[in-house]
Amino acid sequence: MEIVDLLPDASDRIHQAAALLVEGFREHHPQAWPTLDSALTEVQDSLSDSRISRVAIAPAGFVLGWIGGIPSYGGHVWELHPLVVHPAYQSQGIGRALVADLEQQVSQRGGLTLWVGTDDENAQTSLSGVSLYPNPLEKLAQIQNLHRHPYAFYQKCGFTLIGAMPDANGRGKPDLFLAKSIETYL
């Protein structure tokens, strides 16, 4: 596997990344990118000069996964958005490799923190279906992963839960926020 920049003239890879978004989010977040057109817009947006867009390429040449990075706070903080790995190739280290690569890319651009938001719209954690008020941080400290919510993957990649936005996707459907400090790569 090789991880490379997703370039604006790589139309085949762009379409593969878009198709991965639709397929990869269909089960748990079907409204995220319900159509190929909506996913293509997301991929095209990731190709701006200020952003990072990287793909994992199989030896046979097809896209195994895609990750993006969006700068904020003057480039000190970057949002990991999005990350998707072809369902047939998940749990093989591709997602971790993409995250590690993004960390290097962010570090080379002077980034200090990488963060990610990950929704719980389908009762995948103990925070779903309940009111997080009056003390969201207390409930966050007691979170349980009930059905393979991605926050556990991000924790394995060194991210820490830093907060939650209650009811972000409707009553009882929070968005979880994780972040990590970026090491300096020389």
C-alpha cells in the first residue's frame, strides 16, 4: 500500500474516493453522503490548496481509503475530515496508516493539534438516546462503546475524548469530539 496526495487531475481516484464515502457511511450515517454527487462535492472541496487530501492505494492501483485535513486557528489546529476505508479492507491497519500519515502532513505544516468529530446517531454508545444535561462531561467520562462506534478506533490512534455536543443530530444524538497533540516530524 502507498499513501499519496489526491490530486485534482486524478479523476479516477476522485471518483473512487467519492464512491467509498457513499459506501463507507451508508450503514451508520446514510445522510452524510447519500449520493455519489454529494460525495464528489466533498472530495472536490478537499482538493483546495489549504487542505490535505490523501489516499491509500493498493498495489493493484485502486483506492483503499481516503483521509482529509482542514486547517483552523491559523493552522495550529487541523480537523481530520473525513476518513473512510473500503469495507472489505477494514481492520487491516489502513485507517491507522492514513491517520499517521495525516499527522505527519499536519506536523510538516506547523500543526499542533489534530481533532475529529464523530456522530452517534444510531445508539452505538451509551451517550445515545439520553440527555447529556446537566453535566455532559460526567456522562462523557463514563461512555461505553455499545456497537463498534469509531471513537474507540480514534482512541487506539492516540486521540482523547475532549467533549461532546449534545443533541447535535437530533435529541439524544450527540457528536463526540476527540483530539491529540501532534508530534514534530523533521
